[in-house]
Amino acid sequence: MTTTLNTDIDRVQFGRDWEAWHRAHETYRADPLGFFAITGLHWLGTEPTTLPGAPGTWTLGSEGVVVELAEGESLTLEGVTITGRHAFGELPERTSITPGFTDGDVVGVVEIAQRGGHTILRPRRADHPFLAEYNGTPTYVPNPRWRVAARFRPFDAPRPTEVGAAVDGLTHVYDAPGVLEFSWRGEEFTLTAFDGKAPGALLVLFTDATSGLTTYAANRSVGVDAPDADGWTTIDFNRAVNLPCAYTDFATCPLPPAGNRLPIGIEAGEKTPLSRVRSDAELVAPAVTA
């Protein structure tokens, strides 16, 4: 099996393409109402819950998620203004909705989500200090040697695969369509793949020998293009990125399947972030780096 795909690579253009991709990725995740704007993680139940910095009193019951908005409070969802009492209903697993609100000149949303059989609320505010202080994520220098040919071996039917989560007591179940096989320096490796965003595309969650040293300990992910008719595709580890849990305690990110813990060091892609949001202080705090 071919290992790397360096033949006839224009390294200058390769570096430019990577820089453009990573710059776009940084812009995407630093959206004013993205994960960097989350101010807390709240597990919703039958007891009324209020959210610091967001409107409403929230409960979970026979009507699903219900909010009681006080006089002068409102939310907006799909262009409709919500006031008073409103039932959002039950959400399917791994789905979320984000009704918006304003607090003076500040915009925000309340993310209502279903994760691992639990209903959670995550307020997001565009004035979160982490957004203002975020200066980017360190990375390895992109190198074509970390582009490897991989063969996709589909299962007869997608296999439900249970994985852990970044928060204790939570698990996720994803359907795995198959595995990706690749070789590196004469060794053969297999990675369980999940469905990616585009039709036929794949997503791999993994750790490796750099995890907890130069890269985030719990997980990284890499998107993989849809395999060709013969099952071949490319894993470009230069595009391995951190999940939201690398930046905030308020994420419920999945952990890699047991077989996706590579014994080799993938010295490519994103490194450990320089800072993160801690749940004890809900402020920016230094992360452990190497």
C-alpha cells in the first residue's frame, strides 16, 4: 500500500492552500455566536433553571423543553418572536435549536440540544471575553509527508459505535459506515470512520503519541474526502483539528473509538490551544501546553 502522497507536490502552493483552509477554519469557529461564545452548560430537568446572562426560566416535562419569559423578555426563533410561556417540544438525539435574544447592544442565543439522552442548555453571548482574547491555535508546519493514501473498507451495514464524551457520565452512539486502512513507515493501521458533512465524506476521531504532549489529550478530528470507486481516498493529517472541548469545559464532544488511538506520533495539524474556558471560573484560563 502507498504511504505518503508527495509525488509532484508544489510545496509552495501546498502551504498556501493549507494557510487559506486554516484561516477559514479559524474564522468559522470564532463566530460571535459559535462555541467560543458559550457561557455555561446546564443540564435541564423538571426543576426550573435560570441562565446567567440569558432570558427565561426553563424546565423539561411532558411538552419537552418549556421556557417561561418574564415581562420584557423575549426570544426569536426562525423570525418569530416568542414571549410568555413557550414549549419547544422534544428534540431528537444530536439535534439542537438556537433561539436568539438581545441584551442591550449584545446579541446572544440559547442553544437547546439533546446529547447522549440528556437535554442541555448552553447560552452564548457575543461579548464573551474568550472571543475577544482568542489569538489563534498553534499548529505544526504543514508538510505533504502527512498526506497518506487510505483504503476504505465499508461494513455490510453501518455499525452503531458507542464512544465516550468530554464530560463525565455521557456517551454518544454514532453509526460507523466502515474503516480506513493506511500504512506509515511499514506499519499498517486501521481507523473507524464516521459520516462526514458532505455526502460520502468521512470523519475520523483519533488520538496519537503526541496527545497530551504537544496536542490536545482527549481527541482531534480529521475530515476525509469521499473514497473513489475503488475505495481509495487520502487522509491529510495536516488538517487535523481540535474539537470544541479543547477550548471550553462546556462542550460534550465525542471521544475516539478505542481502536482509533494511534501508537505513532502524528506531528501534523493543530496543537494544544493556548487558553480555554474553565467551568469553575467561566473565564479564560491557561491550558497546559508542551
